[in-house]
Amino acid sequence: MRRSILLVSALATTLALSACSTGSETPADEPADTGASADAEAPSGDPLTIWVDETRQAAVEAAAADFTAETGTEVELVQKNFDEIRADFVAQVPTGEGPDITVGAHDWLGGLLSNGVVAPVELGDKAGEFEDVAVQAFTADGQVYGLPYAVENIALIRNTALAETAPATWDDAVAAGEGAGTKYPILIQTGAEGDPYTYYPFQTSFGAPVFEQNDDGSYTSEIAMGGENGEAYAQWLAEQGDAGTLSTDMTYDIAVEAFANGESPFIIGGPWMLEQVSDLDLVIDPVPAPGDQPAQPFVGVAGFYLSAQSDNPLVANDFLVNFMATEEAQTALYEAGGRPPALTAAADAAAGDLLVAGFRNVGADAVPMPSIPAMDSVWAFWGVTEANILSGKAEPVDAWQKMITDIDGAIGS
């Protein structure tokens, strides 16, 4: 195992400087290049405690065994229900009872930072070995707060037996679906409360992203989906509802079952659907845009967070960067969870599967889901408004304007 001496040195410097400063900025004269590698032992001491979910446990266990064999530091894995990890982490870290490391999603970052429970992960030159969007997703205020391991996004999943070519636009997709003579021209999960995550690429094609972005790609808390572009998207939703193309009756389960049964040539969804439709001959295409701009879905990145209260930050950082950021470990995580790896070498290897390659290609033009705290104020208003417009319960422009007002009020409160 080749491991970075300078990486450990740089992290120690960062921690020492942080202890002497009340600011959150990294000093400008701190060494930036931590890429030189040599054989070195990680500091040993108390065991590392890592929270994992059932799906990721075996892959992390394998990396932990290698870590213990090389460093002598024991690793204790605690299996948690993924849906409970974030709340438990926020509650337990301040008390000193939490883990050193936890698995988690990048869009937790804003809340974890506001609660002061995560510390930066010093990637050093390893940062350049990951997919760009994966590192960007875990970055805030110029620092990286997670070790990425998987990237996921939605795309157009096409049944080639029913549609031989990829649709260039939304209208092309609907026409091809109708021409196929199937029950549904295209399948998109919606439900009574809407699904703004799945619908987001349609919205971006009208030039109505959820938040404004800074030059570096980070999000501000200024809502960007109002105005004429957002209203145009709302009117498009109403048109689709009136035509019966999209419906709040279409839940996830209904959509996937209908697609598996050949009732539509297209479904919008992610790699988590593939196991249920594995009997079909499939191709992954970009989401067809109803507007005049590219349809950009959200990217979700999964990774590992380092506790701000860890007693072993050097050891924990060493484990993440030198044992979880390897092609072997990232491939094991991919094989366990079915999500394309975040490490480029592992992603290249996984792309031998054309479906994985398809999702990866679409994801390259996607945008990280906002992880800022303001995002928590968006979801409830957003989904219900879209659903009410689709179902005809609300006038599109008025409903959209009220949603923007409500979200702004929630963010400012």
C-alpha cells in the first residue's frame, strides 16, 4: 500500500491551525500539495468507529481488514439503518458518542455543517483522481467534507424493442411513444405530492434552476426558479397534465411495473430501477428537453464523513484517503450498491457495462443537488405545487408565483 506522508503532515497542520483560530478559512500559506507518496504507518491508538448501512458493510469491512493489518489500528463497524444515520449523527457527535466516520449523502452537508458535526477531509492529490462532480458535491467554502464513493443520477431508460433511436426532444419522445402503440408514451413517477427530483431536468431545460450559483458552482440561497422561465415551465406542466401525458396517478411502483411489462418505450429513472427491468434490451439516453436549454438532472453523491469530534482524525483521514479511495474498495462499493463509482479509475472499469456508461455520460452534464440548508425549505412547496398544476387543481402561473413567495418566506424565517 502506497500512502502519503505529506497528507498526514498537512492534516496535522490543518488541525493545529484550526485549534488556534476561530475562523473557518484555511490559511493561505498552508501547503496545498499533499500528493507525494511513500510507505508510512498511520498513527495507531484507539479503534476507529465507522457507521455503515447493510449494503456497504462488506465492502468497508474488507478495506478495514487491510487497514488493521497494515497499521495495527482496529476498526469497529456499526451497522445502521441508512434513513436514521443523519439524525443520529447530528444528535450523537456533540455528545462524544458518535462515530469517527459515517457513510452519508452529499446533500446532508449543509445541515451537518450548520450543526458543526463534520470536519474537512484532506484529499491531497487524490482529489484529482475522482470524477469532478463528486468532489464538487462535497465541497463547501473551498474545503472538501467527504470522501466520495458513488455518483448517481437519472436518465432516459429506453426499451430498444419499442424505440430504436433516442429522442432528441420531449416532443420526439412523446411522438415515438405514441407511435409505438403502447399504453403510455413515456413513464415518469409523480404521485400525489409530486416528484421535483425526477422532474428537475425538465425544469432546467426552461432555464429555471432551483438556486442561483456562484462562479465556482456553489449554490447561494437565492431562488432562481421564479420569473418568466419558471412560469413557462409551470405552463408546460399544465399542458402535459391536460393532455394526459403526465399524471399524479403515476407512482414509482406503477411506472416501473408498466415499463417492465412493455407498456412504454421510455421511463425516466435511475440505476436503482435496472434490476426490476433486467429482462429488457435497454439503452441509457439523455433526458429529452421540452425547453430550449439542456435538461440537467440532479447528481447525488454518496461518501463518507469525518466527525468533527473524532478522537482519531489523522487515523480516520488516513483510512478514508488511502484505503477507501482505492480502485479495489470503490469497485466493491459499486458492486454492492450498483451506483457508478466516484473514483475515476473504478468508474472507467465499471463503464464496460454499457448501462453504467450511459448513466455516467448523462451524469457528466448534470448538477449536484444543492446541499445548502436553504434546500430544506424548498421540497414541500415545490412538489405539491407541481402536482397541483399537473392535476388541474391550480392555475399554473399563480401557483408557481405563490410557491416562490412561500419558499422565500421559509428560507428567510
